[in-house]
Amino acid sequence: MLYNSELQSFTSLSLHFDSVYLSNDKTNITYTGESTPCDKGGYNSNFFRIAIVPSLFFLSGALTWESREAIHDFRNRYLPNFHNNYDDYLQYGPTAVVYGLNIAGVKGRHKMGRATLNYAYSNAIMSLIVNSLKHTTNVLRPDQSSYNSFPSGHTATAFVAATFLHKEYGQCLDSRYSMLGYAMAIGTGIGRQTNNRHWISDVLVGAGIGILSTELGYLLSKKIHNNIGEREGERFHYYNPYHKPSFFQLKLGTAFSVGHKADNGIRVKLSPGNAMGAEGAWFINKYLGVGGQVSFISYSFSMSGADVGDDLYSDYFFDDLYFQSMGTAYYLAGPYFNYALNNYWSLTGKVNAGISEGAHGVATSMVKDSYQTIFGNEQVVLKFDHGKSFAMAAGIGISREISRTVRVKGYMEYYYSNPYIYIEEIDNCDLNTGTVFFEPEIKYGKQNSNSLVLGISLAVVL
């Protein structure tokens, strides 16, 4: 995702505190708005804290640009007819939470008037960036409805709202507010893809723009309004993420086949593919947790050994077959492990088990010149499917804290599954109508599938 994301983000420590009181589970913090000695250069500079997470999203968008159609193929094969406009409303969910908390009397970082100004500045900056890019890049949407796909405005709006909630309540009151806001924002981004309105690169860059715009909006508001509307001397609670490092993360990586072997003489050759997913875990202590993941791996491949191209239609089509990518979804759960090397670096691990499910796909052949008026330039001559199977995954990684609630991680994961291959071959053709007929689906042998994934993830710590 893509991938692993990891896709998520969520932001810098621009709050400064004058005293920290550690308890077993929480850190009580008094906010004064004053700078602290940690505002120096390097990793502790405000610039680094503001820029690091948006930069990771921008980099992920650039890395997925060339493969955005292959990644979008997942949507077309798993959810070809999906349509739901929930993302039109969910993008404003975190904003509604901020105003709802204020109406309920829950105090945030700023009084409502100042918070509204911060939000307005952030949206103004976001709108300027998004609309400028949309009208200069002219990227065609996946549904081919218009040339304003890049970047995703819905996603940018959602991440402005999520970062607004994060800065008003998540940083200074309870980090679970940040989790709620960013879960809504991620759901919006996923909705833009499943609704066939955006490519993954549009969504990733939109997320980065939303976060960066909010950071810049707060800086601009600070310059203009100084400390007006800030709450000083209030006592807030902040959950210590090092006590129990529960997390939610998005992952993005590259998959390498380390053994795809099929029975019954079918031979599969795979090129390096794409991997993406989302996962989360709840830790019962600082070392051990339980959680789960949904991951997708897609390979470009060729297949030989299936009985395709018999005498019934070999006169009409060429022997060369062009296969859709082979996609597999993994739904896994199990134990997670964490070992803190210091306050910034941690080693992570997991062992998951569950099921895998393959996507439907087709193989096409070019039509010979004399029959193109009947069949067109190319024709589907084979349909394939990898069925459900028991699956396992194990992984290790090293993560680096970016802020109190954000970590970036490099990881290596191994996936195993052993599904049956199902194939439908073309059986006959009607030369009058151009209709083709397929044999009933045949259950071929199992395909032993083993993949090694290398990638990065962006995690928010609960």
C-alpha cells in the first residue's frame, strides 16, 4: 500500500510544554506556548517535524506513480462495481468532532474562535495548492470522467480536518482523538480509490498536502494572532506511547517471488510486484501485542502448461498470451512484538496466520488480421482464479519515532499460501456473431506461493 503505507501520517510536535509529570500510564502536561530547548536544528527542529511526514507521503506518491494502474487493478478485480458516496461526508468528520467537543465543553488547545481561524488558514492554503496542481497536471481520473484527478481534493480536505483534530485535542489531551481523526481521513482516501475516482498517487499526495497545509496554517495564524485564543495553564493528559506501543499503520512495498510452484505441469513466471496493506495491534505491555493485517500483493506474470490454443480456435488467434497481474489478498492475525532500543528506535516483529484469496484474471490473445472485423484486435481466451487458502506471514522491522504519535518503519515480511488454480479455457467461437464460449471451470493443481516483501510503513501510535 501503497504500500504499507505505509500510508498514514500525522504530524509534528509543534506544541511546547513547561512541565511533564510521568505516571504509570499517562503523562500530565501543562501547555504554555513557550519554546523549549529542543527547538534546535536537525531532527528536533520545527522544520523537520513539520516536513517529515508530508515528505514521506509525497515520496510515496512519486514511487507509486508508474505503478498506479497496476495498483488500481486491485480495485477493478476485487470491487469492480463498488459505489458509495460516504467519502463525500467522512472528509468532514474530524472537523465535526472538534466542534462537537467544544460544544460539549471539552477544552482543546485553543478557544473556538482561534481554532476556527487556524482551520480557515489551513483550508485556504490547501485549496490553493490542490487547485493549482489539478489545473496544471491535467491527469485523467480512473473512471475517465475528467482531467483533474491529481491530487485528491477529498483526501487533502480530510487530512486537513484530521490534523486539525490532532493539534487541537490529540497532542494535548488524548492521542486517541488523533487516531479517530486519521482513521476517518484514511477511510476517505480509501473511498476515493474504491469509488474509482482517484489513483493511489493522487490520494498519497493529497494526504501530504492536507497535513502540510495545516502545519503552515497554524504557523501563519501564530504569526498573525500571536497567543490570542490560546489556552494557558490548562492541565491536559497525554498517553505515553512507550508504555504500550499499540499502533495503526499503512504499508507500501515491493514483492519478490521466492517460490511459486504449481502442480499438473503449469509453470508460472513472475516479475517483482507491488505490495500494500494496513495493519494494527494492541499491546498488552511494552513487548507483546495482538493484532491483524489486510495486505495485497500483485505480480505481473506469464503462465505455461495450461492447454490453451487448441485446434478449435488457433486459426483465429495468435499463440502468445497476455496475462492480467496475479493479485492475492491476505487476511491475517496473530502476535506482535516490540523491543525499544532507545527513546527513538525500536525493533518489531510479528507472526500472523489466516486466509488468502486470489483475484479473478484473464489472459488475452491478439486476433489475426483476417478475423479482426469479427472479434476485434484482441480476445479473452483464458480466465483464471486462485482460490482461498490457509496463509501465513512473518515479519521483522525497525522503526524510528518522528513525533510522539508518529513512527516510520522499514520492514521485511515473508508470505506463504497454497491455493488451487482454477482455469476456464475458450472452447468454441461463433464466426457470425463474434461470440466465444468457454469450457466449465477446471480445478488445476495447487500453487505453492512464497513471497518476500521489502517496504516502508507510516504508523500512528495510540
